[in-house]
Amino acid sequence: MLDIAEELHRWVEQGRAFAVATVVAVGGSAPRQPGAALAVDSEGTAIGSVSGGCVEGAVYELCQQALEDGRTVVERFGYSDEDAFAVGLTCGGIIDILVTPVSGGVFPAALAAAATGEAAAVARIVSGPDDLMGKALLVYPDGSYEGKLGGHPELDRTAAGEARAMLDAGRTGTVEIGEDGSRCGQPLTLLVESSVPAPRMIVFGAIDFAAALVRVGKFLGYHVTVCDARPVFATPARFPDADEIVVEWPHRYLESTEVDGRTVLCVLTHDAKFDVPLIKAALKLPVAYIGAMGSRRTHEDRNKRLREVGVTELELTRLRSPIGLDLGARTPEETALSIGAEIVANRRGGTGISLTGAHTPIHHDGPRAPDGRIGSVA
């Protein structure tokens, strides 16, 4: 639900009545992950998606029914090979959809928080007694919460603790707890949706390739910063799509700014006096991705210089250089696409190979282990 928070927040402000269908569990080759949502208002307007098109029509009708009767339901959709026209996922997956009318409670505050980039999590009961289905808590990073799930007094505190842990990790998914708030007793399943500020992409080097990469980064949902020590190049006019432009030596800026495990660093400076101190600093940080532009000869020379300043072989294994996947890219836009593709593959655990003729999963559960990383090519 929080993936379409901006639109839903506008609906709340406009006083629209609406119902939301949210993916709460998936199996097999399902096209969308838990948290993906489709909403329908009382006028029949729909936004979002739960399946990429396979079952949208049926889910749309369930939302309309929820608006009429005010009931919360969970519906399962899967593949049927006996009836080609049956409602199901032709990709062979299974999804469970929670459909609930939205009226008051914690939802307006949750949507407002997500729409404005505030960190918060919504924990909803998606499996359990009928009288608890769809009940929700809004949980903040400090552990405080709004709402009430009902039932045992310990239930809210336990649910809030579980949701806070998932919020700290920026995760969306399900967790099971007991109806009395313990790990014993009748189990309840909670769907926890985390809304956290956009991850950061920091692009070092104010070159034409950087301008294209900024656009790709924004498209992928990153908060994009461009950093360059040369004020004549690092200007808003050259990077109108950037969220932030910083004129500073790259390594000094990196040492002074905040990064986390979702941050991606793209080094496009292509100059040893910038690259070496910057990459040396970057390789000591717990970021998600570090890539550096340059030819294979530049890569070898840069690695030699990095070793000379004390960078270890283990640290060098984290560096993606030459940056990007092998798409045969030539233009800045094509190169930016290859870099974005590698970032997605690194984040999602993809191999980077063509799906045609391959026997690898189309959808991955998470990033691959470090020793299973794909190669990095120009």
C-alpha cells in the first residue's frame, strides 16, 4: 500500500472513499512482491498494480465489493492449467491479496508519512481471527506507535517491536506472532510495510555520462547527488534532474556525508587524483555498490595505485570496474542504462545474462552472496 502512498494521500485529502488490495504473500514466479497494491475509489478510479495485469480485473471487483460491504477479505490467485480463461497467474505463481476498505484509523497518518518521505511502518493482521483481520498499527523508528490491533494487551507491543525491527532494516514482509503477543498460542500473521527515505545514489564526476546516470537513478527511485570539485561543471543547469549538487573534492565529501547499506556510489571522475582517495575511502564504507568508470587499462592502473596506498585485495573485490553490464553501450544514455542494470542486478541478485534460453529464476528473493557476484564489464 505504501508504494502508492502519494496518490492515496491525495485521495485522503480529497475525502475520497476507497479500498486497497495489497499483496501479502507470494509463491513461485509471482510478478509483484508483498506490499504491492492496487486501490479503487468509489467512482471506480484505479491506481497501482498487484500482478502486472494477470488478475487486476478480479482484484478491481473485490475492491468495489469491499467498498460496498465494508468487509476485509484475503483472496488467493494462482495458475489453472485446466481452464485457460480462469482468473489466475499465467506465469505459474501464487499470490495472496488482502482487500480492505480504508476509512480512518492509522491509514491517513501512514499515507501522509510515506508520501512525505518520513520513516514509518504499517503492521496489518493478514491471517488470524476474522475480527482481527486488517487491523493495523503505525510504527515509528523510535518504537512509538499509533492504533490498536485488539485482543491481548501484549499484542500491540509485540507487533510494534517486530515492525520496528523490519523498519530499521527497510524491509517489507510478513512475520508470525502469537495472538496473545507471545510466540505461543494461536498464531497471527502480520504484513509489515516499511516506508523509508529514498536510498542515495552519489555520482562523482560532473560529465555528460553523469547527466544521463542522474536520470536513470531518479527513475530507479534514488535520491541523487552529483559531486565534483570543479564549480564550472557542477551546476544546476547541467544537472537539472539531480536532487543535490555539491562542489567539493569527492573524497572529502564522502567522508563528511551520511551513507548506509542501500547507498550506491558511482565514480565517473576518470582521474587518478580524484579516483584513488575517493575509492580508498569508499571501500571502507558499508554501502551497497561501488562502481568506477574507465577502460580495462585504466582499471589496472587504478588498482595498482590503490594497492600502493594500502587498499587490500579483499577490499578491491567490492569494486565494480569497469562499471556497468556488457550491453555494448556507446552513448551516455546507453552507458547509464548499463550502470543502472548492474545496480539492479546487484541489489536483486540477478545474473545479468539474457533470460532467453536461461534456466535461472526470473524473480530473485535477494542479493547473491559476495562470491556469487556477476562480473563487471564496460
